[in-house]
Amino acid sequence: MTTPRTDQLRMLPQVEETLRAPELRALEAIMERSVLADCAREATDELRQRLLAGERTCADADEAACTVVEGAVARALACLRPSLRRVVNATGVVVHTNLGRSPLPEAAVQAVADVARGYSTLEYDVASMARGSRHDHVERLVCALTGAEAAIAVNNNAAAVMMVLSEFAREREAVVSRGELVEIGGSFRIPDIMELSGALMREVGTTNRTRAADYERALAPGTSMLLKVHPSNYRVVGFAEDVGVPELRRIADEENARRGAARGGRDSVLVYEDQGSGTLLRLGFLGSSAEPTVAESLRSGCDLVSFSGDKLLGGPQAGIVVGSSELVGRLKRNPLARAMRLDKMAIAALEATLRLYLDPEGALRSIPVLRMLSEPAEAVRERAELLARTLREAVPEGCARIEVVPETARAGGGALPLCDIETHAVRVGFERGCAQSCEEFLVRRREVPVVARISKQAVLFDARTLSHDDLFEVAAAVRAYFEEAGTAGKAGA
Ligand SMILES: *Cc1c(COP(=O)(O)O)cnc(C)c1O
């Protein structure tokens, strides 16, 4: 028995027939025929699904063939366009994980281009004219900036945590507060990473309160580590208490004395802090939200500290571990260090970023993340005013209400969750079109997508994360939206 819908399916063209269309024949000059055949097959499948679902009907086989060719060409062109592309970040979230976290400093971009294009001293020591180590390029700088004896950088901080636990707590106990068993996002959960590393997790305290005595009671002959995890993206406020590094140091020292173990030696209890975002400078402009620096954590008594390269540090994706030569030496020899090693481009970017920290004042200007976070609200407001003026000129009369409004920005990247950063945004209210259709247009239809925020039927463009050049990109995108909304009547309707 045939239904009207199955009748429709007979109109679907064969893949071979679709490939004979002139549009697809033309694409054969620049694309493999098998890829085009896949595109044709997918476009045919899509139309089949829509016909079956009754979402679409075709008057005749010609209409079906045209639809499939159009779909196949769109798919083929999508293959040619980069998937990973630049976007304009108008969200006000400075370290935006979905948008690539930290924009690199110009010096880092240059360094990447230089080593990427040709050969490099990645594992070649020019002084001895012999084989060198890729770890050397950043180790000296990290040590100079943190006061550490030794350092190693790997793929990201999640890898660093995994490596430290695996080397020092495998099949032994690591004591951690229940208030610090956090999920950072993107499926990184401290309990899971501990299990994966082979470390035995010994939880102490409660979600909101953990005391020194809780750690002391948990000590056992198999204890290898007191682990402190920065809660990054959340805070327990109110009736809360946690144990700081100096106190953890005292507990570890007392236990080590009982064991007759030297600090940091084999069989000793280590104090390890996963700082998460980590920072090399005291970010005084953040006021009371400023976090201890890596150097301060070491001075307070940590044997090891790990932190990210692309959060508040403002460099490439990386995870850095600092500590004594003996402990870091063991990490360097761990096979995970090989599996999680950085490539030359990340090393180049990290080295260049770290070098900027040698001049702390300059770093606030030359490292984009620090520049955006530290920029005075007044300067952000001036940029918002410029964007508002540019938009008023770009957008046709009677389409939108454009004003500058005070807002709150966030550091993002799981850093400084309670730190409200005063900022200014341009608010676009709609007389034609609407916020949803505008947002969709800005993201889906622009070569360089503009990611903004919707609030109360308006689109907000936060000037804190917009560069001067971005302003014109935003204005052009919004103008294009209203031009389309103008010709299509009321867009979004
Ligand atoms: C972000 C974070 C991590 C993971 O760091 P990545 O560099 O993203 O891998 C681990 N621990 C804490 C506390 C974090 O905030």
C-alpha cells in the first residue's frame, strides 16, 4: 500500500544524478568526488526525512532534485569554510572557555608563528650543541617568577593534576576536604580524576566546614599527600571554614617528624595545591577578590602547586607544576609527562607570555586578559559610548533604541566567581526585528560571528571584552541585521 508520503519518496534523485548537476561538477575541480558524493547522500537523506515527517512536499522530481543539489552544495561549501574561526566576544566574560579562553599577547602570537613556520631549538641546546630538553624553555622563567626550584609544563592543568596524583599518590591516600571535591566543568571532577590516577581519595570534613583536626585524624601510614583544591567556580559563603596552606604545612611537618621523613622526600606527606587559575601577580585591582599568587602558595608551605596557562595567566593552554627539583624531577621522568607534553607552538606561546611577566607593570598592558580585567570602568564606558555612536550612525532610523548601560562583567574560566567587575555595555532595544533573531543572525550569518548577551528583549554588547577594532565589526553586523529585517518586514515574526 502506498501513502502520499511514500509516493513523494519516489521523487528523490539518485546520488549519481545529483553529482551530474553543473554546480557540483564545478566543485569537483577543488574537492574530491567522494566527499561531494557524501554531501549529496546527506542532502538526499535530509529531504527524505522531511518528506517522511510531512514537513515538506515536492511538486515533482525536478523540485526534489533542485532541493537536493542546493543542500549538497551548502554542505560542500561548509567543508571549505574553517570550523574553528575568530569570533567577537561581546559577552563581558574575559576568560570565556567556550570562546577559547585567553586571547594571546601579540608577542606570543609572533613567537608561535616563528617556530611553527620552520625548525626550532625545541630539543636542541645551542650552548652545548647537543640534545636539549623541551622543558628548559619555560622552566627558568617559571622559577624566576614563582621562586620555585623547578617547574614542568604539560598540556593543561587537568593533565598536571592527574600527573601529580599518579606520581605521588598512586595506591596511596590523598586527603582532601569535602568542600573541595569540585567539578570544574567539561567533565573535570576531582573525585573522578583521583580515581583515574590510581590515588585513593580520603575525604575529610563537610561541604561547608573542614578543620585542621579533620586532616590530622585522617593521617595513616599510607597517607602520601594533603591535597588542596581551589574551588574555582563556586564559593561556600556563610557558615564556612577551610584549612589554609600554612596549617596543612604544620600537619604534614608533624607527621613527617613522626615518620622520620625529610620534607619532600620519599615516604613524606606532601602538601599539594591545585590552584586552578593561578596567578603570578597580586591582582590588586580586583580588591578583596585577589587570590594568593603561586609564589605565595609556595612560601606558605606547599611542596607542589599546579595552575593553568590559559586562565588568569593569559597564555596558551597549558598546566604548570612548580616545586622542588627532586619532586619535579620525578614528574619529568613519569611517562605521563611524555604523553601529556606540550608541542612547540604552546611552548613558544607560553615562554613569550611568561617573559612579559618580568615587567609586571607592562604585563598589565601587554597581556590581553590582564588588560581587560584591569581596565578602569571609565575607559570601558568611553569605548561603549563610541560603539553606541557608531551604531546610531550605522542603523537605519526607527529600527532600534541604542543606549549605554552600566553592567557587571565576570572574569570567567572558573576564576574569581564572586568578583563583580564594573563594566559598560551598549543596549540595543528593538523597534524592528527582535533580540532573538538578531542574536541568531549575529552568530550564524556572519563570517566573524559576534557573541553577545540577551537581557529583557534587548541585546547587550559589553565593551570590556571588545577591542577598538571589534566595535566596527559589531556595528557592521548589527547594520546588516537591520538591513535584512528592513527588507523582510518584521524579522523574527
Ligand atoms: C580550571 C581548573 C582545572 C583544569 O585546568 P585546565 O587548564 O582547564 O585543564 C583544574 N583544577 C582547577 C581548580 C581549575 O580551576
